[in-house]
Amino acid sequence: MFKMSKLYNIKNWTRQNLWAWMVENAETQSKMQAFRADQIFYWLYQQKVESFAEMLNISQEIRKMLEEHFWISSMKIAESQKSQDGSIKYRLLLEDGYSIECVFMPHTNHNTVCVSSQVGCGMGYLSPIGAIGMYWSTPILKKSSDVIENFGFSLGTGF
């Protein structure tokens, strides 16, 4: 019987989940040691790679296995507006074609990031940055840290 394989967004997995998955798969894959989870997280969150092929210290065998089970999510800047107070408003394009908004607000002793976790506005208002408000609220992010994890440092703001 043919079994369909589901790909998981690796950025939705914790380091502990990935460690456990590595341990479980080490029985069938000799090079699949749990410490590879740390290396994978390094490539995802410090080097900001967008493909497993870019993870140069991971064997081709493991990269192939990762590609068979996972995908790497990413977000792109569709638009940005900088205000006089230094705040930057971004419209982020998601992989499904929808957009969300994110605002970076610099302060003297800290920075703040405000993340919309829904497409559009439940009140039906149109966004001044674009017409994304035409869509009624549709939950799309499991956690607002998805934006920061997937995209934050790419904004060049240092948060």
C-alpha cells in the first residue's frame, strides 16, 4: 500500500522535538545523531538558510532525509513604510500568497515588534499599507514568534 508523506514546517518544531526525531531515526540512519538538531537550528536561526542544501556540515544523506520530512518556511517583505519616529511598518508576504503586517518600533532602551497574526482586519478596515484588510480575519500563524523566527533579523533592525 502506498503511504503519503506529509512535510512538516521545521520551524514549527522545537529543538527538543527535533532531537527526539533524530534519536528515533538514528536506528535506521547511522549518521542521524541527535546533536545534528543543534547544527540544524544553527543553520536555520543564525545563518538564515532557506534550503537544507545550504547546511554544509550536515551530510547529504541527512539533508535528503530532512527534505523528505520537512520544509523551511520563509517570509518576504512585500512593502515597507518608515515613519518620522523611526517605526517601520512591513507587509509580509506569506508562502500561501496572503499578507500580514508587522511594525518595528525602536525605543531608547529597547525595541518592540507588533505582529498581526491574522490576514486582514476583523473590523473590515482597509490597511493604509495595502488592501489586505479586504480579507476578513483568517488565522494563519500558530504563534507570532513565527514572524520573528522566520524573518526578524532579515529586516536589518537587529531585533
